[in-house]
Amino acid sequence: MADKTQFELFNVSFPIFAHTYLDLIDFGFTDTAKKFFEVNSEHHRLYHASELGYLSSVCAPHQILLDPYTHRLRWVDRIGC
């Protein structure tokens, strides 16, 4: 039972990580976002290396507004898909 729960939590942990990172950037907490990314990104590197590379390049609110990937990521998180 614990393995199943752990697997299910792992599946939702990357979207939560990415959304938190983008929110920190969006609200102007750039230094906090960078620290959050440094501390927590390694956990996701095995399955989301390319997404992490992309997210690490987003470092200003205007980038979130203009970027299709961040729009899709945030939209999917909000509608629960």
C-alpha cells in the first residue's frame, strides 16, 4: 500500500514543484524561486530533466506571460488534467 501511495504522490509532485516555482517568479520572489529550484529540482531530474532545464531559464514574470509551455503547465494544473 505504501508503494502505491508513494508512486501516486511522485506523479503529482513535479506539477506542484513547477507551479510553485512559477508562482514565486510571477509574484516577484526571484531569489526565493532560484533557491527553491536549487534545493528541490534534483528530486525530479530523472524523469523531468528537459522540463527542468526549460524551467530554469524562466526567471522573470514577463517570460511566464509570453511562454506557451508555462501557460500550458499552469492551465493543466488549474483544470486538473
